[in-house]
Amino acid sequence: MSKSSELVDAFVESERHRFTDKDNNLFGLSVYQIMRYYEFLTVILERHTETSTIYSSLNRRTMADSSRGSREATRDETLVLGELFKYMTLVQLEVESFYLFAKILLDRTAHFVELFLGRARKLSLDSHDKLTKNIESYALKKGLTIHPSLLELMRRMKVDVSDHRDYGIAHEKGPRTVRTIWLSSDGPLSILYNRVLPTNLDKYMATRPLSELFDDIDKYLAEIVAFAQMNSHKTTLALKTPSKKNAINSAHRNRD
């Protein structure tokens, strides 16, 4: 279990007993929505590690074959080249899937913050982009404590995940865009977005190694948990009404 998963579990266990049955369920389901996509990312990262390792091996074999000069490819070389194209597709599938599900996870964290700490007029937290845009005004309006480390990671997630998902994958419309795999000398690979027939107006993008991106998402979830814990006394979820006996005992303790 990752550190952020442990923190989330501990946070849920420490908080949910405070809420009425209805809001306890809403609280638990909201957190579940985040962790569901976190688990998806874990699975994708594991698959990506396997497929990228195989792709790298096949790529090295193909490069070694091509270094022998111009000639007709052997049957084995043709089979290796076919496998290389197959794993090129799988690598790109895993990378783009990771970004798509990571964006959903970030949106779910924004929804959780709004559920746990309440809405603020004209400061929507309906998506991670809106959370990033409005969080400082939202915190000021509600009197919330927020650490600079959360703000820094939030902005980084917007650029590295949300913007890339929006402009590099989901809403990329250029017919001249081609995707190539770049292998670093130390192992991790990235997808490069290049343009056929390039112009001076073209913008180029590249994915980050998924293991690095996952680590940042892990840190971000830990910061979200810390933010919620620091401001848990400001929650707008309905709290359980203490029983009469507990209220009397509490009054006696306060008097003593």
C-alpha cells in the first residue's frame, strides 16, 4: 500500500464517525471515487512498466539489425519488427490512458474538497482546473488554512496532467501530429508530439515518465489529505448530535 493510500484510509477512519449516516455515506463515497481512479493508475503503471521494458528490448534488437546495412530483412527480423509496432501501440495506449484517468482523479479531488468544506458563491470547484484557479480565493473566503506546498503541487498537476490531457490528447485536432516514443539512456520513455510539415506556430509537447508523474500524484493526494485534516473543523457535512448523556458528561468535564 502506498503512503497516500495509508493516509487516506487513516483520514477516513478518523473522520467518518463524526457525521450523520447520510453524510457519512457521502463522505465515504467521495473518497472512494478518488481512490478508484488511483487504483486504475496503479494497474496502468504496472502494465506500462512491463510493455515499455519489452518495447525497449525489441527496439534495441531492431536497431542492431538495421546497423548491418541495407539488405533484405530476414524472417526473424520481420517478426521482431512486427512485435515492435505492436508494443509501440501498447505503450502509447498505456501512456494516454494514464493521463485520461489521472485527469478524472484530479477532478474527483476537487469534488471532494467542495463536498467536505462546502460551496462558495462564484468560486466553483467543479473541476481540478477550477480548483486551481479558485483555491486561494476559496480558502480566504472560508477562513481555511492552506500550505504553499499544496498550491505548488496543484499548479504542477494542472500543467503536467490536466493541460496535457486537454491539449495533447483529448482536444488535439492537428492532422499533422505524429507521436513517437523517445527512450532515455536510463530507461524511462516518453511520448513526443511532433508535427509533419512544421511551421513556426507549432507547439511541441512531451509526456513525463509515468513513474515520476505517479509519484507527484501520490504527493498531491497526501497534501489534499493534510489540507482536509487541518480544516476538518470547518466541514459543512452534517455532524452527529451528541446524546444527552454525552452532552452532560461533556458539560461536567468542561466545568471541572
